[in-house]
Amino acid sequence: MQVLVPSALRSYTGSDWVQAQGGNLAAVLADLDGQFPGIRFRVVDEQGQVRRHIRFFHQGAALTSLDTPLNPDQPLHMVQALSGG
């Protein structure tokens, strides 16, 4: 499946769109980490939860669980929230 990578994480991938395999979000992130070591730690914390500043969207819906099944024919969008003062 095609995965859109936010600009803050493109130093890992070298590209805004990458290919990944997996039947659910956890598997896709594991595949991405195999291709681009360290990227999973940037989006999943030590407790295995998606970090609060990262959001995933697939088929027009926000994903809330790493167990969410994914359609490999549809893109996955990884979005990083911006903050500041």
C-alpha cells in the first residue's frame, strides 16, 4: 500500500510516498520500520500507543487502533500535528 509520510519524518524515508505491506496498522508500521529503521519509534510510544501528535487516516476515516484492518488498495496517510506558541 502507498503510505504518505509527513515532512518531519521524510529524513527516514527520503520520499513523501513509500510502499508498505501489512493487514493492519501495526503490521504496516513494522514493515516501515524494517525498511526505514527508527521510524516506528517516532510514531508509536514505549507503551505501544500511537503518539498523540501523530494521526493516521485510511479510506476517509481516522484510525484509532493499531489493530485496525487496512485495505491494501487504498493509501494510508500519516499526519503529524503542528504545535507552537
